[in-house]
Amino acid sequence: VKKENEKYKIQFSISDTGIGIPSDKMEKLFQSFSQVDTSTTRNYGGTGLGLAISRKLVEMMDGTVWVESKPNEGTTFYFTIYAEAITSKSKVYFRGQNPVFNGKKVLIVDDNLTNRKILSAQTELWGIKSVITGDPREAIRIIKSGESFDLALLDYLMPEIDGLMLAKEIRSLYSAESLPIVMLTSVGKKDYSAEVESLNISAFLTKPIKHNQLYDTILSILSARLRPVYNRKLKPFQIVENLAEKFPLKILVAEDNVVNQKVAQRILERMGYRVDVVANGFEAVEVNRKIPYDLIFMDLLMPEMDGFSASEIIRDECRGGHCPKIIAMTANAMKEVKNKCLAAGLDDFISKPIRLEEIQIILLHWGEAINNKQNNHDKPCNKKPQNNVVSETDLLFIKDINSENDAEFFAELLNVYISELPTMIKLIKTAYENEDCTNLYFYSHKLKGSSMTLGINSIAETCEELEAFAKEHNLNDRTKELSEELVKKFEQVIKELEVIKEKYAKFPL
């Protein structure tokens, strides 16, 4: 381990005492579909694709991979990655070591055998004992027998007796404090929030359920139960049924996996959207030339043309005109991959398996931004000039302040933006002065994103123009004006945001 620029360089090695690799064949080792000796394929398996993918993953984390080998003696593979050290002083536990889970037991009820096995394996891995059944009647019998549980995981959609009916039966025997319930739902199920209120469901998880999502939910619930008073209740996720009416967006999904296509399409239809679907990057480019999409969900790894290449072509072709927001979809949720997506010109990032909650967050955020941009274009040009850099009416979260918690959240967002702004401006200024178009593009894009999130459009628009020049490696008099404009603006922006923050600091307003 070696510390470099606030990150730690970590080296891994994996040794194999197998057949070894001749030195003259090592260069081809990391090429896709390349075997050192094709005669070994039958005996030892593999196509060589795994090493090619491994190299790409390592490079995404700014690392390197290499190999050392001697024929008939063995091979050692090495790779390095860079990772940030956590700054939290609170104790961190590995999965399965958290003392909150010690001695805990969960009841799992799901009519699907595969789901039961997965849920049981995951909870057992964390040190939680599980009792599983596919029959709600059997679950009721187990509970009535007096066996004690700390949590119940119930599938919503089961034959004859569904999850809500089972939850009602459980509530007739145990309170929410005595036995918390987590409901497992599928995409497209009806909104049953009224029924939830009377049943005190602790949390709703939408399938496919992510490993980390389940862990965090169970940890949150069991941690709350350790307190003298059970006062933590996770609100069920609320689907915005008429989202397509609020934000009438033209949406394209580019995904080669048919199952993933269907899931994405169903989620978007659930919110009122009719979407187009294509199976690779080439088709995405072609259809985007014909239809002015507002939003494209782009898988990164597709045949014929990947998501990165397709996004680059779409960006190049829409310069100066209508340009869709492109959301990357990938199973690789590492921070470095997200940074690579943003650096490549994609606007946002969502990890697989995709979930309804995350899709809705994306639509709410970018739908607002797209609507604001369209409304700004429709406004007459004879406006009186304003002295303020920040328009209070444009700040997106002000209208959502309906409680003291909302006001605190709004202030927290402004504090984060205010604290980061000087550093971002400095990085942009340095990149321009060093004629470093890569970093100029990256930091302009990053500041544009956070500014758009809050609705600080004057900064966002300047960054967007600067970003476009940097992507083309075109440093001219206009880029100089833009970078100087940011430097001049940022102190005024901070002053105005401090005033706005003070104004909305207390609730009621």
C-alpha cells in the first residue's frame, strides 16, 4: 500500500501453479477471445475474455494489471487500484460481524423457492438466523406456536393469501415494536399506502432487491429496536403516478438484455411514459437522428457499439441544437466508473439491477431541469437586466419547503454547494491556465451538474458552454472569457446564497 494524492494505491497478487505462460505469448493474454494455447481450452476452459474484462475494470479504477510467469512453474497476476480512506471515526464492521445482528432471527415468507433461498443465504451470511416458508398459512402457524422473531420479510404477491393479508394476521398478534415487517414488492404493483398506515410496515423493498439495500434496511430496523422506544419507521416508497403529465419526456432505452429491457420499460410505463427500446449503441444513434429524445437510458456494455461510443456520437451530432440527457446504466457501481461516465459526457448514472425508486429520482431531477431549460427558451427576450447572479425563483428546492426538516435540508444543500464552489472554480481556472482540456471538461461538467441540481442557472449555463469548448479541445478567447466570468461570479454567488439560506433558515417561513 502506498499513499498518493490523498488516495491509497493497493496492489493485489494472485498466484497459479498451473501450466505457465511462455514470454512470447504474454502480449496477447489480455486480448478478447485469445487463448495462449488453443489446445488448452478443452482441458482448462476459458476464452480469454475474462482477462480482457479484468483489465478494463482495473483501468476504470486508474490501476494497472500485469503478469509474471514461467512455463511449467506457474503464473502470478498482479493488479493495482486506487482507493480513498474513510474519514469516519465510527467503527466499521464487515458483513456478518455487526453485533446488532447477534442472536437475531428473521421469518422469510415467499412462495418463490429461489427468492427464499437467496434471502435466507444473505441473512445467514450476516449472522441472522432464518426460518423460511413458501406458505403464508404455515407462517401463521409458526408465529402462533410462540417461536420468537426479530423481523419478518414478506413477499407481497402470493397466491390465496398475499403479503398484506399475512401482515394483518401478524399485526393481530404482534405490534410493530414487537415484530417489524418488511414487504417485498414487484414493479407495477398498486399503491397501497392507505393500508400500510394501519399495518405499520417498516419498509418496502422493490424487486430485484440489492444485497446492500437489504442489509442497510435490516440494520436500520434492528438498530432502532435496540432503543428504549421504537420510534423509527421507514416510509413506504411513493410512486408518482402522473409523472409523465408533469414532465412529458420522450425517452429511449438502449439495452441489449431483453429482461432488462422489459424491466426498464415496465417501470417507465408505471409512471405514465411510452418509451422506445433499442438493443445496441448503433441503433440508439440512428433512432436519435430521427426523434428528438429528451432522455436516453444507455447501457454501457452492448454489442456492435457500446454506450460510451454511442453517447459520444450523439453529443457530437447535437452540438448547438437539441441534446438529450444521457443516463448511464451499468452493473458496475464503483465510484471510478461513475466518474468515467461523467468524464465521457454522460449526464448521470444508475446502477443495475435498476429499481423503480432510482428511476423516479432520475426522472424528477432531469425532468425539472429539462422543463426549466425549455421554459427559459420560450421566455421573451425583453427582460430587464437583474443585478443578482442567483435567481431565487429558480432554486429548485425552495418550493419543497413544507416543514422544519425541509428547511434544514435546503440549508444543508446550500452549505455543501457553498463549501465546494471555491475549490471547483480554482480547479477550472487551473485547468484552463494549464491548457488541460480533459480536466477543464471534467470539472466544468461536474460544477454544471451540481448547479443544475440546485437551480443556480447562471453558473450552470457558463459551465455548459465552457464544457462544450473543452470537449472539442478548443481553447480560444471565448473560453478565456468564460473562465474569467466564473471567477468573477463565484464570490457574488456565495454572498447571495448566504442571504437566501438565512431567509429560509426557519420554518414556518
